[in-house]
Amino acid sequence: MSPVPQQLTPDEIQRRRKRSIAIAMVLAALVLIFYVLTIAKLGPQVLNRPL
Amino acid sequence: MAATPSMTTLSNSAISDRPFVEATTSGGEVADYFALLKPRVMALVIFTALVGMTVTPSHVNPVIGAISLLMIAVGAGASGCLNMWWDADVDAVMTRTRTRPIPAGRIQPGEALSFGLTLSVGSVLVLGLAANWLSAGLLAFTIVFYAVIYSMWLKRSTAQNIVIGGAAGALPPMIGQAVVTGSIGVEGTVLFLIIFIWTPPHFWALALVKAGEYARAGIPMMPNTAGPDSTRRQILAYSVLLAPLGLAPVFLGFGGMIYGLVGLVGGLAMVALSVQVLRRREGEAANKAAMSLFGFSILYLFLLFSALLAEQGLGLFRPVLG
């Protein structure tokens, strides 16, 4: 059965917008977590290299 | 092509057709999704896991420790979300839970299932990458144990549901220790046992008061199957077991004077309140005694773990023995 298109109310559109913002923030937090985690795993020696 | 904000597609799934769940509008508030994670349980999990990390005689990089704690909390939240998905029909008939997002119709069951599964897999993977795969395995076990073994199987089939299911709630200190050491140690195991033995008197005190609601929902809690008097005797038995067990950290050397005092006074109070529950069996006095025990049990566990955190984290540890 094919999906049925349905009109969203203004309230539903606003809720969807808030959910989208929340998802974007979670994704940004994940990027930050992986970056910080990588630096923490590598340790301070990552900065100690000949220029 | 630009998206058309006024249009969306809705598809039906078998999951959405679970009984007792009201039809819902398109998607809930962000707060509803957060509520699916049982934030109060998440806070307790963060707290007990942190204590598990703190009492361990070793150290972890604070960044890795913080990310690990976050993932343990997300994993616990995910298991709570899966529990709410599965128990939506039961939640709908109990006053305490009928306003939860799924029975209230604010979030569709299928959405909650997807949300819970995504967070479960994500939290376990990130914990494995951040800390080690033993702690990730323990977190995965906790999620499966709570969502599948407890929620889907034990809860509706045996009066020992919360006794066995309590293992899921007791595991976070052990996971915390595994994050730090990559192994399971005495400290984490003892904290696991304390929460495990604490769970029956805590939940059965509430179940004594809410027995009617559990009966309507078809959940075989101990007061509904073995009767209130047997439940009261078992509450006392578990409290008598819990009081000395609560002092085990003192004898094992990772609980000091503050912990010992809190453990001794708190353990005796648990036994005394359990005796009151056993003695007061009728009317409002019985409910009051049960709710007093329920409320104090939360305080007792909080104080025990706070004492450990203060002693080990703030350097207030003074050994009782030697």
C-alpha cells in the first residue's frame, strides 16, 4: 500500500522544526565527542613532533 | 528540490497497531522524546556508575570517563525507551504512567522503538570505542536484560520480576568500574549486590500501595500473587539481608568512617521501617508505613553512594579498620 500524503497543521510543522533542530544539535555533539575522544586517546604526544 | 514543509507521508506499521495505544498526531515534542529516556532513572544511573568509577583503585582520563558516563546514561535511557514501547498497554491503565508519551498518544510506538534501538546501538558502540569492549558488552547486556528479559518476559509472567530484573538497575557501578580498569572487580560487584538486594524492598513497598493498579494491568507483582502479608515478610527479610551487606564496603576497605556511619544508621532504619510495614497491615496506616519505607529506601541508597563519592572523590576517606 502506498503512503498517504497528509496535510500538517502549523503546530505539527513547528514540532517538526524543533525536532530537526534537536537532531542537528545531537549530530554536532557527536562530532565534538569523536573529536575530543580522538585527541584524548592520542594523548599529549600528538603535539610533540618535529616541525 | 526544496522540501515542502506542509506535506509529509504517513505509513502504517504493525507496531503502531499495538492495543491500548491512542492514535497520535505527527510526531511529538522534543521533551516527549526526552521523557521516553526516563531522565530520573538516567540521573540515578550516572550517579551509581560514577561511584563505581570513583571507588576503583585506578584512574581514567577524565574526558574518556565523562564520555563513558554519558554513553552509559544514554544506554540506560534507551532501555527505558524500549521498556515504554513494550509496556505502553500496561502504562495506559495505571495512573502513575498513563501520561507517558506513548499511552498519551504524543509519540507513535514505532517511533519510540526506532529511537530506543538507535540509541542502544549507538551508546554501546561509542562506549566500546571510548573505553573498552568489556564495559560496552556489559552495557549491551544491561539494555537487553532490561528491555527483553525483564520487560518482555519476567514482568508479566512471574512475581519475581523485579527481583531478577533488578540486576539491570544494579549493573551501572560494575560498568563504571569496567570503564576504568577493563575488568570486573570486588568493588563493582559489591555495589551491584547492594542495589540488587535493595530493589525488592524498594519496589514491593510501592507495590503494596499500588496493588490494585498492578492487578488491573495484569502485572503479577508479589502482593497480588503471594498476598500482602507474605510480601511484608519478604520485605523484612531482604532489609535484614541488606543492612549488613550495606556495610560490606567498610570490611573490604573501600568504605570509610562516613560510609560506615551512614550504612549502619541507614541499614537499621531500613529494618525498622520494614518492621513497621509488617506490623501495620490495615488502612491508611499500612499505606503510610509502606510509602515511608519506599521514600526512605531511595534516600538510603542515595546516601550510601554519596558517602562513597565524598570519601573517594573528595578525599574524606578515613579507614574504619586498621
